[in-house]
Amino acid sequence: MAELSPRTTSKRARKAPKKMSDGADEDELDAVEEAELQEAIALSTTAPPTAAPKPKPEIEEGKFYKRDLPEQCIAFASQQGRSFFESALKSGGLEGFFDLIAQFHTQMEPAYCGLATLTMALNSLKVDPGRPWKGVWRWYDESLLDCCKDLKEVQLDGISLEEFVCLAVCNGLSCDTRRAHITGEDVAMAPCPTNTTCNNRSDGCHASITSGTLDDLRTAVKHACGRSDVVLAASYSRKTLGQTGDGHFSPVGGYDAASDQVLLLDVARFMSV
């Protein structure tokens, strides 16, 4: 074998530690190196063992991931919903939609529909809360709507229409409140509870609720949806729409006069597809 100078390198010189006699057969050495090379290639191309798939968590009985909309409700993103939206846009029934949708807010608690609806209304109407939300920013979320009723109680019971109006007035809004007309029923506004830390004890917090017919409702919807400085908040029973649950709040985002359909921006986005 040729003697290597200290500055000369070769594959065989680096391939240590096999001891070979001066008369070793170079063909045998080449065969060993070839076998080792093929083994290294095989190791590098062998796919790593596939990890066993993680078992899906068990779905707790009685818990739900959304529900299908009942037949009388039309999904906003459906073809028919898009058609209604296009018609409403052309007829001027979506003047307040874009400010509202920019502030869309999913309720943070199952009973926070009233607070979430009011949060959307206040932010879309650009009302300054006058106190910080987080850091240096003044902004509304449900945690700032803590007068008129303790938030722990709201988590359990939600809020009534009277309490919704009280909160709206306390935070700088004026309200024109109507109930559906029911013959013989007193629709006078209940006073704001006296055991709360309500910021507004003026008559505005005790504003009366007047009754109205279906035509009055339709007129109010057209009026609100034709302007960008008015928000119409609907308080209704889910049962009448074929949905689970009962009392609920959500903003009205638009009105299509041609089909007589309203767009409800349901703040309980976790409930329906």
C-alpha cells in the first residue's frame, strides 16, 4: 500500500479502526465499505415508524356542537340568504349592517345574549365608555356592562327587557322601546332594581315601554335598517322560531322589503350552523 503523507486524505485513511496487514486485499476492503454504504442508505430512506393515532376524546353525553337551523329560518350564507341580502342591499335595507358586522360579538356566557347585543350596539354607534377595557384602550365588552345588575346574577338569569334598557341608558344611549301588543296586558316599564349600583337614576332609566302592532314593528324595522345611526335590538322567544331555548336578544342587521325578511345577527353563534 502507498504511504500517505500527513497532508493527504482519503476515504480509506479516515476509515479507521480496522487493522489490516500490509498484504490485505483491497477488493475485500472495497466490499466492506460498499456494504456499510448500502446499510447507511437503507437507514436514511426507511420511513420512521408511524405513531398510533390519538384516540378522539369521548363526547360527553348531553353536550352539543351546534344544531341545524329549523326550516323557517334561512342561513345567512345559504344561496337563498345571499339572494335576500342582495335584494336588501339594493333596496337600502342594510344601511347599518356594515357598522354592526364590523363589531360582531359572540356572547361570552350562555346567558349573556343581552349584554353581547348591547356591546355590539355601543361599539357600532361609536360610544366611548369613558373607562379602560384593557391596557390603554377604552372599548366595550360585556365586562363593562356591570351596572343595573350584578354580572354574577346575569350569568345565571340573563337580563330582562327593562334591565337591557336601563343598561343602554346608563351607557349613553336613548331608547324607544316597544312590546308586541297583547290586549288587556299592562306594558308599563318596570323600574330599575334599587339594589344595584346603577349610574343613572333619572327618568330615562325608567323609560316607558309602549305596545305596538305588527305594522308598528315592520315600520320600526324599516326605519332602523335604513339608517346607520340606529340599532334595532330584538328581544324574542326562540321557541317561536322552532329553536331550543326561550328568551333571547340579538341585533337586527337588515331588512329585505321584497321578501319581508329580517336578518338577525344571532350573538349565540355556538348554537346554530
